Amino acid sequence: MSYQYTAIGDSLTTGFGALPGNGFVPMYRRMAEARLRSSVVYTNLGVNGLTTAGLEQRLRGNMGYRRSLQEADLITLSIGGNDLIQAAKASVKQPGNSSRVLRTALQECQGNFSEIMGLLWQLKMGSRNPYIIRIVGLYNPYPRFDEATDWVMQFNRYASQYHSRDCGFASIYNQFSGNERELLSIDHIHPNKRGYNVIAEKLNHLGYGMLS
């Protein structure tokens, strides 16, 4: 028996910032194979720069995405970081309205995330086989920007509410906070190999639910 793993999301899912094979998706696949004692075949649908709005659009209209997710036993989702990056850049251009810009972006991001989760559950509705969904939480790529820290923590609280029998939330904020130099690549935004390994370990620690 083999399991189907579909990874969706942004540049964290693509493994940007690390050499091929050192992103969290291939690392997690290897960990899953060891735990499940079975082959895990994966499809990586990550897109660099993808936002929650962009992912929602793909889930609604991209038949390749939809089919891969319907057939998946294991799904990982990393999204929201680009929403923050875009909002932070916009807030710098509007210093008098930075709080409002960030607040509006967070509300839109949370609304899109809710739609994404609803679409995932619709796609899995009626599935005969057990499945698990794993959400990768956010770390703060702007640790010296207090409002960004608040943004990330609010998003993580919101996303973690989707915890259920089939869905788990991997909190990585504390692991990255204060350890950015060791865990981020030279662009200071994306994880390096060690950072991606932290993410994979956190996902693995959530277990495999009904799959195991």
C-alpha cells in the first residue's frame, strides 16, 4: 500500500531558500514513510509568492489542484506569509495608516483562509479513505517589527482553531523566534535546511491520525 501526499501553499511548500530535497515537503514525506511503514508518493503544488487569495482561486478553478487533493491521503498547507509581506511593504508606504493597512490585510487573510479550509473539506467530503490535513503556522520574517509579530500571532490563533480529528496545526513561531540567524536562509525571509527540518519535525510530531 502507498499513500498519496499533496502539498499546497507558498514558497515554504516549494522549499525556496534551500537546496532541492531539503524543503519541508520531501523531509516530511520521508518521516511519514518511516512512521507509516509504507511508501508515500507526493505531489508538490507550491507556488512562490502565493497569497491566500491566490490559493483560494486555485482551489475553486484549477481542476488539477482539485483532483490531486481529492485523491490525497495526506495534505499539508502553508499560506499567509505573503499576505503579511505585502501588507508590511504597503504599511511602510503609508506610515500614518500602517496599523489600519495591517489590520485590513489580516482580516482579508483570515477570511480567505476560512474559505480555503471550507473548500478543502468540500473536496474531501464523502471520502471513503481516512485522510489528514496539516497546517503550517507562521513565523515572523520581520522580528524587529512589533506590529508584524502581532499580525503573525493573531493569524496563528485563527488558523489553529481549525484543529479537529482530521486536521492539525503545526506551531513553529516559538522555534523560529530568536533563532532567525540559525534557521533562515541568506535572504532572511525563507527557512534554510535547518529551518525546514524544524517545520517537518513539527508536522511529524502531530502524528498521522487514522492513517496509522
